[in-house]
Amino acid sequence: MNLGKTFVITGVSSGIGARTAELAIAQGADVIGIDMKEPASAGNNFIKGDLSSPAGIDAVVKQLPQRFDALLNVAGVSGKIGAEATLAINFYGLRAFTEALAPRIREGGSVVNVASIAGYGWRANLDRAKAMVGVQGFPDIKAVMEKNGVGNEIGYPLSKELLLLWTQKAAHEVLFKGRGIRVNAVSPGPVETQILKEFRSVLGDERVDSDISRVGRAATASDIAPVILFLASDAARWINGANIANDGGLEASINADVLGF
Ligand SMILES: NC(=O)c1ccc[n+]([C@@H]2O[C@H](COP(=O)([O-])OP(=O)(O)OC[C@H]3O[C@@H](n4cnc5c(N)ncnc54)[C@H](O)[C@@H]3O)[C@@H](O)[C@H]2O)c1
């Protein structure tokens, strides 16, 4: 499906990113992997870097090629390290990295953002999301949080609400649309990876267990990776600005409660 393509994938040293890289290679793609931790099997195309600050992002951008087909933004953190650091990695850093690389993505290429069911509240919290996405570049995140009354405990869901809103906005921006670059999101529910253990301590066992029981099991990274790669492929050429719920039906189940059907 992705034979001959070159993908830049963040978060390749664990969980969903690792499986996505493995499957992309099996589909005949070349992968340039990025992570702050070394991968279990160090390939030639791995760049170690921390995407949480402008300096870290610049250092990685400098090492990447001038042309590639798609950027798959998989790296993310659970919120355990606090809202400021979580927003830096899961949203403001991701956006700055993507905007810096957009001119290098070939015409007709794409960006895939791994969001989450945790971003479900973006519509309910639309004014806050609009204000926080409206801040350009990589801002003073502490100041942005203060201005928008953001408490430390909501870092993770808020980061994914911003990512879902920005995915839709970016799909229409000249930087992407001007060269036919599609920007989409995939939203998993609970997935059996390292981060799930942290979600249990951040969100509580009850919330995680309730999400899992609604759909019968947690996902594995192998449930998520093919959908990320589908969105990166030419088969998804008419999908733009979309969010695919890849959660076994969790969003539909929550919709039924929230919308009362
Ligand atoms: N596992 C779940 O239940 C779940 C559910 C919904 C969404 N997600 C999202 O899926 C994505 C992947 O998560 P996962 O489940 O594979 O978790 P994971 O912890 O297994 O993998 C995340 C990877 O991102 C890397 N990373 C974190 N911060 C980084 C930084 N500053 N710079 C570079 N690399 C960094 C980590 O080193 C790690 O290898 C995340 O965006 C997460 O929010 C996960």
C-alpha cells in the first residue's frame, strides 16, 4: 500500500509508533524514526531527539531530508508530567514540528496526527480550544494556560482537544492545502502500551476500566497502526481534515450517552 514512500514517524521507540514503523517497512516504505528514547532495535534511520522545545525541534528538523511523503505524529505523553510539559509535547511542539516540515512534504503527501478519545470534549470546550490554537508558534505555555484558566489536571485531554481542532484548521491552511497536503487525525481509545499504565494513575482505574468495558477490550498497537498508514496512503486521497475514531465503538457509545440516543 505504501511501497516506495518515505515516512517520518515520531514516537517510534514504543507502542503505537513502533508498530506503525514496523508495518510501514513491511508495506515497502522507508521510515525515518524519531524518539527521545533509543528504539529496541536501532535501525540506520533513527534520529534521537526531544520534540518538547523549539531548540529540540530545530535540532531534529536539521537532520531530516528535504523531501518525504508523510509525517506521522505519534509521539505523546500521558499528562503525568503536568499540563505545561504535556501541552508542549502533545500539541504546541507537534504543531511547530509539522509547520517546520510542511514545505518538505511532497505535493499530495499527508500529515497524520494521533489524537485520542480523550479529546472528545473539543466541541464542548470550543472557545478555549479556539483561543489556545489561535496562539501562533511555540508560545510561553504557562502564560497561555494562565490566560485560559487551565488547571494542571486537564493537560492530556486539553492537548488532544487542541490537536483535533488544529487538524481541521490545518487542512484548510495554505501551508498544507496550497500543496495538496492532507492533514488528518486518528483517535484511539485505550491501547495496551506503556502510556496506558500512566493513564490509570492520571485518570484513575475506574475511567480506564469503564472505557475498556464499553468495547470489550483495550486495543493493541496493531489495531491502530494500519489506520494511521491508511490515512498516509494514496487510498485516503480524498480524506482531509478528518478524525477517524479507531476505538472499537467507544466514541459511538459515548455519543449515545451524551446525545441521548
Ligand atoms: N495507549 C493509549 O491508551 C492511547 C490512547 C489514545 C491515544 N494515544 C496516543 O498515542 C500516541 C502514542 O502513544 P503510545 O500509546 O504508543 O505510548 P508510548 O508511551 O508507548 O509511546 C510514546 C512514545 O513517544 C515518545 N516521546 C514522548 N515524548 C517525546 C518527546 N518529547 N520527543 C520525542 N519522543 C517523545 C516516547 O519516548 C515513546 O517512545 C500518543 O500520542 C498517545 O497520546 C494512546
